[in-house]
Amino acid sequence: MTEFTIASFNVKNLIGPDKEYYEFQTYTPEEYAWKEDWLADQLLTLDADIIGFQEIFEEAPLRTVIDEASRRAEVLNAASVPDRSKRYHRKVIFRKLAATGYADASLAYAPNSADTGEPGKRRPGVAILSRMGFAGTPEVIQDLAQPLVIPFQPLRGLDGEAEAGHFTLRRLSRPILKARIPVGEQTVTVFNCHLKSKLGEYIKPAGADFAPEADLTRYDPVGRALGSMRAALRRMAEAWVLRTEIVAELRAGHPVMVLGDFNDGEHATASEIIAGEVPFKNYQWMLRHDAHTRDDRYTAEESRQITEDVEAVRLHSAEKLFVRKSLRDMVYTSAFGGVYESIDQIYLSRHFHPDFDARIGDMEYFSVFNDHITDGSHPEAPYNKLASDHGQIMAHMRLR
């Protein structure tokens, strides 16, 4: 059997020192050294075989962190793992203590196509690190070859589709990185994403220095609500683009894992779009789509087929599978203003679900690294900008 681990890690604004990534936000050389040290330690602690990173502004600092984590793994192993000269070196405990490092791992980086390099207006990308390498060249999904046009249904009494309006998406706010990774005798398609944040989108008028809604001394509740709606709509549209790619992989027969920062809770709309709908309990109870009478309902055979069609392309939250297995429910990866929630996710296709008889593997455990998270309502929170404001999550997998 093949064992492997897969993790998601939002590193929070990784960029070199003295570089303004957002307006007035930089790291001094001392701050950057602290962040690099902390990230290397976190990477060493994770010791995951596959890691999806978010908020990577530049590839070079990430490679430096990875190299430092590998160096620390060598030092740790030299101190804690006995060599062959010790008669007890075969004990299982020492296999658990050993850290693998990433000297032979492959890294795929997807820069943000909206990043022009202009100081103060940078845009982050994503990356995937794999000890198993990649099968083929990883694919970046951000600029859409065909714009996504989402029409709204005309309401009764309005004349035609033009009256209903539509939403058009030409570019994702951040790239989705798609990679096929060989694991044992299987090849798993891994998607790493970072969907649009909950920060409102406000339109700056021509010639103005800022959007009116950004001026909190003239608080505009209606305008800010509209900004939140724009952000939510963009996030859900990005989730749909990702869902389209997921379904294509599943219908091609490929096992799928999706990880990243969804910027939404596990029960929120964007997460539900990515995972797919939950099948209805019994479609025999449901009125047919082409019903002519009140008794026109789906047959038992149709109900079974519909359920199978829905289940075949669903994804399942690794966190929820862990809660079900361990009877724990304390998982969270984000804390702000007294709200604790999981906005970082690992989703698995049914190839790894315990109820699927034809599964190729199982999740044995789910780890959460969140002891560094500081709630934004605490006085010390504004000064904790160097560590990540996200928890790291990791699924422990075993292939059959």
C-alpha cells in the first residue's frame, strides 16, 4: 500500500524584503528573516508529500523556504534518527521521527496574470510542491479563452432576456493551478485554488483617489453591501469555473483532490458549487421535469440512475470525513472578530470515500495546524503580520 499526505498552506503574502506588495505594506529585512524562519519551521512540521501554497508573490522566496526546510530536516534526522551502527535503529518510532525534506521535490508556480509588478499593487499567485513530481506539465487557469457570461432568468412581466441582465467574467482574481501527480500506481489530479476574498469590491470613479465606499468617515452601508455582493458573485463564478474543470477530470475517470483557500465556510455557496449538489433522498418523490399530471414522477430505475450520476461527480470534504470518523468538530483555519471557521479546504472525489466500494484509497487522519492564529479582535492581532493568518490542513491518505 502507498501512503502519502496532502496539505494546503496559505503563507500570507510571501515576497522578498523591501518590496511593497500592497499599498504601504512591506517587510523589513528583519521581518522577512523572521517570516522565512517561521515558514521553514511550519514546512518541516507539516512534512507533507504534496502541498498547495497560496499568496505567493514571487517564486524565489518560496524556493528559499523549501531549501531551508530541507536543510533543517537533515539536521533533525542527524540528531534524532540513529544510524545503522545502533542495534535499535530499526524500531518503528524512528521512522515516525524522521523528516523527509524536499531536496528531490518538484515545484510548480502559477504567477497571477494581473500582477504587473507595480509596487503597492501586486497580485499573488499559487504553487504546488510534490515529492512525487508531476505527470505532464501543470496547467494554469486564470484568463478565460471564452468569457463566462452568466445570464439571469427574465422575471414574469419583463420583456425578454435583455431586461434580466447578466454577469460576465473574463479573468479569475487569482490563478487555479491544475497538476496531475503520480502516486503509487495511480495518477491523481490536484487543483490548488485561492478564490476571491470577502473584501468588498468598490468602483473608483474616474479621476478620484479612492472609491467613496472606502471612506469609513462617511460610512455608506448600501454601497458597501453592493461591494460585498460583487465579491460574492465573483467568488461563486470562480468556483463554477473550478467546478467545470473538476467535472471534466472526473468524467475522464481521474481521481481528484481540490485544496486551497476557498474564502468561504464549508457550507457556503462557493464551497457547495465546487463540491457539487447533494443527491435528493428519493427522486421517486419528485415531480418529473416533463410532468403533465400530478402523478408524473421519476421511476425507481430513474431515481437510482440520477443518484449515481450526481454521486459520480461529487467531492467530499476531508474535514467532514474526519469529523465523522473521529467524532470531533473543532476544526477551524481562520479566526477574525470572534468568528472561527474553516475557509481552507481539502476536497476528495469519491475515489477516496469510505462508502464507495470501488474506492482506490482512504483518508486515515486529518491534521490542523492553527495554534499560531490570532483572532483579529485581540489587541495584539495587528502586529502579527509575519506568521500566516490561516491554519494549515493536511490529509493523511493510504492507497489500496
